[in-house]
Amino acid sequence: MQIEQIKTPSLLLDVASVRRNAFRMGEIAHRNSSSLRPHVKTHKSIEVARIQTAGHGGAITVSTLAEAKAFSKHGFNDITYAVPIERGKFADAVEIIQSGVKLNLLTDDADTVKALDEAAEKAGGRFDVFVKIDCGTHRVGVEPHTAEAVEIPRLISDAKNLNFAGILTHAGHSYDVKTKDEILDVARHERDVMVELAERLRDLSIDVPTVSIGSTPTMSVVDHLEGIDEIRPGNYIFFDAFQATLGSCTFGDTALTVLTAVIHKDRTRKRIVVDAGAIALSKDRGPVHADTGCGYGHVLDLEGNETGMRVTGLSQEHGEIGAGESDVFHRIKIGDRLRILANHSCLTAAQHLHYNVIEDCKIVDRWERFGGW
Ligand SMILES: Cc1ncc(COP(=O)(O)O)c(C=O)c1O
């Protein structure tokens, strides 16, 4: 089927780019003797996860326990739930573990360690628990140089019903920089603070089975991964306008676009209005710190070529495109199709229920997505 024939707005997923992106990150892991445990929250699709884990151990990272349940039903049985757990989610975690899945949990809090130990005892099993480390993002996690960075791992190691799985971080602040060189600085720091903390814990006779790091920007540019057991990037499988602007990838590496239809042409203000609004694209502001004119996404033609236009405004189901005196503006008619390369593919994909898989601009398959919490 031709892409013009499907309803709009719809997700288009270029499978050749997905395969290339999967292969490239797989090579980075292999070359550095680290395991790849991709974050599947970007796509929430079984088919994409299979491409991503082919040739690797099959381990995945998730952001919700609903994802853990959905993926485990399709054979993924080594899963890290990479958000700090709280007691309202213990029952779901127990259900997943009792179904035979190896589920790693995460905390940065001493009271939660005690609560997890009690919950594991009550469930008659053992929980595998990572300590989340803050390597500079300041979102969650314990700071690596504090006493807590030793005390919490020791508490877990000493707990009767818990296994200390290791230390885990995510350099989310790699998204705040402007150049590839600056990403490399963050990548080295992410790696080095974790290797140093692991050494400190081992010197204190605390066994650290796994040192786990990784964001898409940092893992795309990192120079080596000595001392790192596992990497967990996720967004790299699709990339997006944000990553290409920072320098994690090129615009040619991006795999996900939204097909949209022109619904209005404003000849006075030289604007085009399309049927992809905030609920089709998400309202992620993108890399404004690196490109003040990024808008809410790049406007591409049907073949995926840049038109030079940006999505300049969004309401729920209307997307406004500032067209100026461009050739496209003069040629375009109501009902014509365009494609939008959105700022943040994880959030854009989350607005949709399925992917229209494309190869050479033709629809070749349909892959469903999971949702919920
Ligand atoms: C804990 C954790 N690990 C891994 C990732 C994947 O990183 P990225 O989205 O940069 O690929 C994320 C993303 O937010 C995360 O929060």
C-alpha cells in the first residue's frame, strides 16, 4: 500500500533505519564488551524489541510494570524496571517475579530497601535490587560521593531477602548540551563516576555484580566502556530531531515520522495547518537550547526529504506550519500529505496505538504498541 492511502495522522516507521540503528548500537556494545539491555519505552513494540535484542542476551529495560508484563508474555524474561519503585507497585512486581521473570528493581531510598525486604519475605522469594545513582542529571538517585551511596548498597547486600544487583545510572543531562564534544564529556563522566563508585564499594567488600549506564547521546559517542557491564540506551532505535540536532546521530538516521494531511492554507499569514496536533506529535519543545528555531518538528515531504519548514504551533489536533514564501507553500493544496519528524520520538510514538511499517516509502506491515501503567 502507498503511504498516501492510510488515515492521517499516523505513525510511519522506516524499518531499514530501525535495523541500521539496532546494528550500530549492538556493535558499540560488542566492541566494548558490554551487554546491551535496550530501553524499550521508546517503542513499546514486540517486533522492534526483537530487532533490538537479536544477537544479544534478550535482556530489556522498561519504564512501567505494564511494559514488563506485556513483554514477558512474549518471551522477554530478563527485565529491569528502571524507575525507583514505591510500595504501591510491589504487588505487580511480585506477580511478574512469580510468573518466572527475572525482574530487577531500583531504589535510592533506605526505607524502601526495608519495605522491599519485607515484601520479598511475604512473597516467599528474593528480589534483585539496583541502587540508582545520580551522575549529574539531578532527577532521581543518590549522589555518588555521599555516605548513602555506600550505605544503601550495604543495606541491600545485608538484607535477608534481597540480592544487590549493582549500581545503575542514566546521564539525562546529556540532553542539555549543544555539541558532540560536550556529549563526550558527559559520557566520560557518567562512566567514570560509576567505575569509581564500584571500586569504592568493592574495596569495602560489597560485591557489585553489575555496573549499568547509558543514555542514547552518551552511548552514541562514548570512547570506551572499561569497567561497565551493561548499557541501556533506548531512543537510538528511532532517534529524532532532538538527537540529530545534538549530534548523537544524523537526520538521515531517524526512523519515525508522522504522516499528516493539510487541512488549511492561510494565504494572509503564509501558514499551512495540518491534522497532526499535540495529540499526534506530543508537545515536546525540543532542543531549543541548541536550535532556537526548532519548533515542534521538521516538516518533510512524502519521500522524507526536508522542506525547510517547521511546525511552529500546536493545539490539540491542529499543527501550524510557518511556510513563508516557500515553493512548497505555493504548490500545496488541501488534502496533500506531509511528514513530520518530531522532536522526541518516544513521546510522539506514545500518542499512537500502532506503527505503519514502511520500506521504500510503501507500507509493508503494522506493529502494535503497548500502553498503560
Ligand atoms: C533509567 C533510564 N535508563 C535508560 C534510559 C534510556 O535513555 P535514552 O532515552 O537516552 O535512550 C532512560 C531514559 O529516560 C532512563 O530513564
